[in-house]
Amino acid sequence: MTSDPQQATPGSGSATATNDASDAKTAEKEVVRAYFESTGFDRWNRIYSESAEVNNVQRNIRLGHQKTVDAVLAWLQEEGELDKRGYCDAGCGVGSLSLPLARLGAGSVFASDLSAAMVEEARRRAEEEGLASDRLRFAVSDLESLSGSFDTVICLDVFIHYPQTAAEEMVRHLASLAERQLIVSFAPYTPLLAVLKGIGQLFPGPSKTTRAYQLKEEGIVAAAAGAGFEPVHRSLNQAPFYFSRLVAFKRS
């Protein structure tokens, strides 16, 4: 049976497409959440630690991620007045940025992650170091649900789970929470990296994780500009199997 076009709801096709996109985003988020609550937690907890139980790929990812964290900490220390600023570590993982930031005497750090297992590990590490206090708070939350106001919002190595359009939406959302500064990192899109990624996807195995997205930097910068932020620092941190573009934006 065919429908009467005169009875069709105006814009219903667009609404259906929007709903489909929303459903797809929710489904993918649940895949990521489930991964980091199970095998992903064990794998990444080892990577973001000093454990020797890592292979060469994981060890290089550890080194690359640490370069990104060190670059952020260096920028923040150059600015000074850490004790007067409030920071949001969006997608904190096991606390590889939140904990050293607290050690440096940050005024406050709000650290959140989609994975409850990651948050509990970050909290455990903070307590082990004697860092747990009202100046270092943890919460289980996806990026979309974050709210509040912070001097600086930081989101490191999380956008790999977001395709281009969703990542740009997230930049705008995180920018709305930042009073002064937004710092993000992401896997940059280049033709060479796209080819290497395609080759890697031909060989699924036990180390295969969730879908990984490479992002075009101009889209991320444009999204930040639309929210009133301009780039002031850039770096490309890399190690074998790890490529991360780090950009710090300041409110214009």
C-alpha cells in the first residue's frame, strides 16, 4: 500500500534522519561504555600505568599519551596561578592528567568519565597518593551531560570515539563550559594515516578495540571559533601507533 503524499507530515523525512543519527550515536556510546567497563578497562588501565605487562604497541601508546599530558601541564604551568583556577578534565580515564594537575596545586579539578570503572580507578589512585579532597572531585558522566562553569576545560584523547560532526558538536558544548580556555586533542586526519588505518582494519585480532575516528583539524578549529575561541597553542605528539594533535584555545 502506498501513502498519500498530501497526508505526509512536513519535514518528517528530516525528523527521521535526525532520530536515526541520534539512535546511532547512543548505540555507539553504549559500545564504548561497555568496552571500557570490561576488557577495555583492563587493557587501558595497564597502558596508563607503570605495568610491564604491555606489548610494544601499548607501550608506545603510553609514551605518546604521556607526551600529550606533559605538553598540557607545561602550558598550564607557564600560565601560572593554577591555585586560582578551576579545571574540568572531561574523559579523565584513570586520572593521568587530573592527578598531576592536583599535585601541582590546582584550585579545583573536576574529573569525569563515561566509564565507572575508570573513574573508580582514578579515585583509588588519588586516595593512594593522598590527593583525594574537595578540590579533586570525580563523577561518572558522558561528555554530553557535563554542565557547570570552569576556567579551563580539557579533553584529551577522547574524540577518537566521535566522528567529525559529533566531535565538532562536542567542541561547541565543551566551549560553553569554559570561561577562558579549552584544550582538546584528537587523532588528526591525513591521507597517510587514513591508509594505515584502513590496512590495520583488515587484520582484526585480540587487540582490536572500538571504532577509531580521525578528525580534520579545520573543522575542530571552526567549531571552536563559532563558540568564541581561537587557537593559541598547537602541538603534534606522536609515537609509533600514536598520533595526537593537541590544540589550546582561548576565548576571543
